[in-house]
Amino acid sequence: MAGDFRLATRLWTGVGVSRLARQSPDAPEVNGAAAGALYCWTQLKDRAAAAEAGPELIRLLGALPSLDPRHLELARQRLELLRDATPIGR
């Protein structure tokens, strides 16, 4: 995954969603996976890829009550900016 932030974002988000299905939303493993996904997503330079991965990540972040709410708000703002900047049809 080194340098492949698109894949890393998908994998970390998938791990977070999977763990959330079996663990408490405030479990360290769930929060760690969400943090990993968020970091990788913020490193994505491909706007279309980031816009595609954003909604699932935001759903995961929104399900975590112990998450710093600023992270969720910043992710929502970034996704909105990405959507505004991504050409239709991409």
C-alpha cells in the first residue's frame, strides 16, 4: 500500500466498518481504523478518487461518538469542495 492512498483509504475504511459491526463504536481498534482511513484520504491527490471514497468514510466517522467532531466536519467540508471541483461525469 506504500504510496497508494486510494487503496489504503478503501482498506482502512473497510476495516473500520467491519470492526464497527462487531465492536463498540468507541473501541480503540475502530477509532484507529477510522483515523488511518482519514489520514490516507487526506493524502489523496486525485480529486475524483477522493470524492468517491469520501461518503463511506464520512459515514464511518459519523458513527463514532468519541471522534473529535472537528474531524468529521473537516471531512465533510473537504468532500463538498471535492464535489464542487470534480467535473461532472468523472
